[in-house]
Amino acid sequence: MLPTIEALDHRDRAVAGRIHAIQLAAYTQEARLLGVADFPPLRQTLEHILGSEETFLGAFVDGALAGVAAVEQTHEAQAGCISSLVVIPALQRRGVASALLLEVLRRFGSQALVVSTAARNHPALALYGRFGFAESDRRFAGSLELVQLRRATMPPGPDRKESS
């Protein structure tokens, strides 16, 4: 079961609804893992997705959307931020997140990338670590300790495209 990765048209209401549903399922699970009742990613709305300037990539397994990554440009020149990487809980730990992250690196790896996750989200920290992300900062958002990870710029290779 290797997922196929495709760009998503998040301005299409039906597509945005599928993205939102996956985010809600994954972030609800993450909030339980972290033991928090108020988890900011759960406040994201369908309208936020529809109006977003992010690039959304979807992982499809057997034709169904199984995971989503969102990447946005940061205020820092030539840097991107993985603002979201979520997988339907039933398909986690089956390579879907890795496939999404590989595609993010293929499309955006010519620029530095940052991502933040909770310090207690050990599965996410391990995933990003396997792909060369290293801790660059820690901060608190309320009672939640966040870790910012950074991956240095990679020059484009013969089988990689520039950012699209």
C-alpha cells in the first residue's frame, strides 16, 4: 500500500471538507495523546482552509484521501513552514506521513523548512528526525510546550523539481 500524493484544490468546498475532516480526526487523537482539552489546531475551520494561501498535498490510499500536508511561506525569505501534516488515525504508522513528507521535501526542499509540534508528540518528533529535521527552538503556547524543528536547504537534484 504505497500512497499516491497529489496537490489538492483546497478552494473547492468538497475537497476542503475532506481536508477538515481528516484534520479534526487526527488533531482529536493528538489532543488525547497530549492530555489537553483545549488544542488550538482543533479550532481551524472549513473557512480557514478555503481561504488559506497554503499549498495542500493529499495522500491517497486505494483512491481515498488518507492524509494531508500543508506548507506555507514564512516571513523568512526562502523558507517554508509545514503548517500541518495529518493522517487518518486508522492509517497511521503505515507510511502515509512519510510519503507526504517525502513529497514536501521533493517540492520544497530547495528552501529551508520548519515545523512545530508538541514536545510530548514523540511519534511526530521521531518522524521529522528521520527526515533530517533538528530542534531549533522551544516555547510554550499556554501550558503546551512546543518544539520547532528545522531542516536546512537542499540543492535541487536531477530527480527533484524546484518549488511549485
